Amino acid sequence: GNSVTQMEGPVTLSEEAFLTINCTYTATGYPSLFWYVQYPGEGLQLLLKATKADDKGSNKGFEATYRKETTSFHLEKGSVQVSDSAVYFCALSDLGGGYQKVTFGIGTKLQVIP
Amino acid sequence: DADVTQTPRNRITKTGKRIMLECSQTKGHDRMYWYRQDPGLGLQLIYYSFDVKDINKGEISDGYSVSRQAQAKFSLSLESAIPNQTALYFCATSEGVADTQYFGPGTRLTVL
């Protein structure tokens, strides 16, 4: 079946540091890939997505590139802010028997300190 | 106003009680989902519905049931709550296959 692997963290960075959160996946088909972010006390919200190989998703300074050859979708940001502290979920969406199936990673907690 | 709302936001109950969690959406989406979130496990799909007449079990449906009262409403019930159902529950909607999912704010359920 499909799976998504990411580290649980927490990842602790100083403000303005470079961020990388690794995400690798296994899928039987050609999935769409997503990064969702969950701020404290809130539901998940889409951060960015990519629907085919070599696509780059970007939003709010974050970006991730769909790498089919390495089955990866790593999240990066050049300079993090305290307000980026949250839990980040990598996810894939795939057709299974004609139905959309979304598989989430366990979530990586990011703490940015001033 | 929020597009996906959940009630209640917090609930404490006792073992054996019946509990209903409600979800409403104003996005006009046909597809709705119920997930539970546990530390270290990410999100697990409980049930999903692609329209009012189409309801399907997810990965962890045992001990849960759902009702799709209308396009905009999707309720999750715990017929006889047990402590290991203590978790954060999320409702979500999407427009179509492989589309972005829109999440509600979550319901924190504690079963004593």
C-alpha cells in the first residue's frame, strides 16, 4: 500500500535559519503530493502541492519539488520565522479503485526560537 | 465565517456513553471525511463519503458509525465510547479526486 515517511521531530531552529523537512513516499500509481501545516489549536491547512513529477510547489517562502526518481518531496524554506512554528504533514493522494485515498505522514513539529 | 465547522470543540465523556460529533461545511463539496489524530501516528481515516448516498469505511472504522444527513453535514458517532478512542478528530472536505482537503478545527475527545 501507499506510505509516507517523515521524521517526527521536534526540529528546533533559530530564526532566519534554513529549513529542510524530508519526506519520502511509496505509491503504486502516480500520486499528487501535498504539504499541510497545523498551527497550535487549529486544523490542517494546505501549504503547497505538486501534481506531477518535477513540479515545484511553493507558498509563503516554502517550496518542495516532486522527485519521482527518489520518491521524495522535501520541504524547504530559506529563512524561518517564529511564526512558522507548527506541525508539518507530508501527504499523498492517489486513486485507489477509483476513489481518492490520502495518506498522511506522522507530522514533523517545527520550533523556531528567536 | 469558517468553511468547515465542527461541534463540539472539546468533549469529555465516560466509557460506554454514546457520543456524536458533527461537521458542517459551506464549501459545496460532495466529498467529506472523518479522521482521528494521535501523537506519532499522523491522521488515520475513519470514514469517507462521496455524496449523500455513498459512505465508505476507512482504515479504522471499528467502533464508529457515520451519517450523511445532507451534502453539507456529516456526523460521526461513537456508539459506546472507550478510552482508546481518546483523540483529536478532524472533519475534512474536498471537491474532487486528488484535490486539496479542507479541514475543520478539530474536536478533542477524552473518554474516561
